[in-house]
Amino acid sequence: MLSYPEPAGLSSLLVAQRDKIRQGTFEAYKLEKILMKKIIALAVATAISAPAMADLTIGGSARYQVDNSAGGDVDTSTNRVLMSISGSSTAESGLFVSAGATLQVFGARAEADATDTDLDGDLVGRDGDLAITIGNAAANIVLGDAESAGVYTDGSADTFRSAPDAVSGRAVGRTNNNVLVNITAVEGLTAQLSTELNNSNNRVVLGYDFGAAAAKVGFDSRDGGDSGYQIDVSSSIAGVAVGVSHATLDNATDDNSTAFRASYMGFAVALETHEQNNVDVDNWMANYAVANAGGVEGFTVTVGAGDSDVAGSDVNYGVRFDYAF
């Protein structure tokens, strides 16, 4: 039997409910999980004063993908558990300060580096976030390990990408020296300037929602002279979400990618052309996602496949499980 600390302020009614719940049935188990959230919330409320942290969020997610690609069941970019905590406080003037941290724990690693956790971007693999945001309704600035806004996309179907990876063209990735400035004063407009303090990498992203359609464009300059740009246009036609993306990177091999995507009622498909050194490689990807599978909130099951015309490549197919809480 699990034992829980009795936080100050836990009412006798909640105590009675908890004791009644611990009688061993499956339904009681589900109710206990719901009640535990209340108990945890009370414990947090007693440990953190309201003026210091007016809004605290603790959450997480997990995903696991099994496919027929080489090393598919240990892909560090696919299988992981993520935990996040964030909080914010707002003054009467409208000025707010928020902070958040994300910890990603991977399964078995394919790289030589066998470290299984990644908190602040110092380790090999996908990076977590660790940043503080200061701003108001008109603008805010993000300091720390945070990722710049994305533009290029081929939709959720890239879960089962075969080969090769698309060109993102992004100069500023996720590092612990990032500074992001977001302009939020104009309704429908998104504007972000991001830079890295330890080099001359810079990125500008502009977007606007026209109602019937939305468009985004990104411009990048990299330390050393490389530059790039990306554009994405999306809309909905008869309930079908459609979009087209393009990304170009002005580097030694002049990489560029173009993707067309469509999705409807859980189905998603993407067609993509990747060009490098004037050689074209075509990809297709498709999947079907069941949200809240089995009636479980936050649980998604996705089946899909993808292929490329790269010589010797096989159709990549599999299933992916995601759970967010």
C-alpha cells in the first residue's frame, strides 16, 4: 500500500474519500489517481507561496515506436520519456515572468555516447529546454536553452520518414546561449528574432493568419557565411488540411527541400523532394493516428509507412505509441 504525506489543508472529506478508494477495485484505482492529483496540488500549494509562483504546471509525455528500419526500436530521436515543469507570475501592470525546464530520458542509444539523460543541451541527442521568459501582452524575451520557431514542415507523416532528412535551413537551433524576442502586439501576426550570444547565427520568422489561410517565412544567417530561407503556406479545403513548404540552404551542396502535405480525420500524407548537389530524392510518408485510443485521454496510437527512391532503401512501416499527461 502506498503511503502519502498529509499536506496541510487536506479536508476530512478528501481523507475519507481516499480511504474509501483504497479498497482494491480497478475503478477505485482510477479514482485514486484522480484524487492523487488533488493531493499533489495541495502539497505544492503549501510548499510554494502564491506570491512567489502564482501558476505551476507539471506534466510529461512518453513515446515509443517500433518499425522495421535498422535500429528502429532504439532510435534516440523517437523513443523517450519527457518530464516538464513550468511556472509563471503576472503583476497588476501586465508584466509577467515565466520559467520552465524539460528533462528528456532516452532508451538505449545508438551513438557511442551511452548517456541516457539530456537536460540542458550539453549532451549528444535531442535537447531539453531550460529558459526564462519576461514580457507582457505586446512582446516578450526568452533567455536560455530554447528553440527558435519552425517554418518548414511536411506534417505528422514524417514519423515514418524513410530517407533522407529534410533541409530545415535553420541557423539557430536549441542552445543554452539563445535569445529570442517575440512580438505579440498585432493579432494574427507572429514575429520572432532569435540569436546566439556566442556566435553570429541569427534567425527571423514572420507569420500571419489570414483566416482562410496562413503563411510563415523564415530567414537565416549562419556563422561562416551560410544562409537560408523557408516558407510555408497552409489552408483548409472542404475539411481537408493542406500545406506546402520549401526550405533552401545556401551551403556547399545547395540543399533544398519541398513538401506537400494533407490530412483529414486522423489520416495524413506527405510527398517530399530533397535536392543535394543537383541530385533529387523523392519521399512519401503516410499514417493514421487514433487519438484518445481505447477511451484513454492523452493516449495516441499511430500506424504508418514511408519510402524513398534512394537506391537500396526499403519501405519503412511500423506503429507508434504516445501518451501525454
